Amino acid sequence: MPNSETRLFVAKELETALAQMAREIVAGRQANVPLRLVGIRTRGVPLAERLARLLTPIVSQEIPVGAVDITLYRDDIGQADHWPVLRGTDVPFDVDGTEIILVDDVLYSGRTVRAALNAVCDLGRPARIRLAVLVDRGGRELPIQPDVVGLKVQVEGSQRVRVRITPIDPVDEIVSTSAN
């Protein structure tokens, strides 16, 4: 059966949500601690880059952005029937003593974030790690909560929330899909 799709956010609303997230990041920032963003591959990376561009004029300095690949940190890696595709971790700065904002597109079970925390902590010892997600869809399997959220939605377990974001996707939007 075909999937039905409901648009939750369009490009303009997505930009408004990101601007609000940037303000929340600054409001909760630790004084005198370097701020860094780390996007979780795949869609967390362009979101982190956009947040960094929004944060730069607010904090009057450029905010470095890195990318973390959680593939080898997943708790289901041995259960797949295919070899995982590695996209690589690229964190071009020292994480020791910094405030890391871990950025992802959708928070659901918490397992991706748990894996990302392990990956970041393998790189060093940040002073603090906060989680910023564009969409919190509920349904946690682990005790992980976001510090900064763009959109909070409640959807059924059978539904998916998809973030489409340029340059990965042709348009910026957030949709929920469900089987009919």
C-alpha cells in the first residue's frame, strides 16, 4: 500500500525553528567555555552548519562544526544483513574542555544519540554536551532528552518523521509518513 504523507513544516517554518534553537543554545551556554557544534551524520550535519551560521553573529565569533559517524557505535551493528556504510567522523577541533552541542534531525528512541555520545567522548572530554534536535517525536527507549528542540510532535510508533534538508534533499521540509 502507498504511504500517505503529511507536511509538518515547510522551509520558512524550518528557518524560524532554527533561529529559535540558536537563541536557546546561546541562552543556555556556559560562560567562558568554547562552543562547538557536532552534527550526527547524515542530516544533523547541515543542521549544525545552519545553526553555526545563525550563532556566529549572536556570539560575535565563528562557531566550528564537526561531523560524527555513529555507524560503528550502534547497538544493532551485528544484526544487519549487510555491511555498514561508513561516512567518517570529521571533528577538526579539540573537544577537551569545550561545550559540545550535538545536533540531529529527529529524536526518537535515543539510540542514535547514545551512540553519538560515545563517539564524541572517544575524541576527548568535553566540559559539557547538550543535545539540539530539530524534531522530538517522542517514543524513547533510553533516558535521553533534548536540551533544545525546534518542533515537538506526537506520532504513532508506525509513523516516521522525515526531515528533508538541502543540500542533501531538494527541499527543506518536515513530513510524517504512515502506511495506509
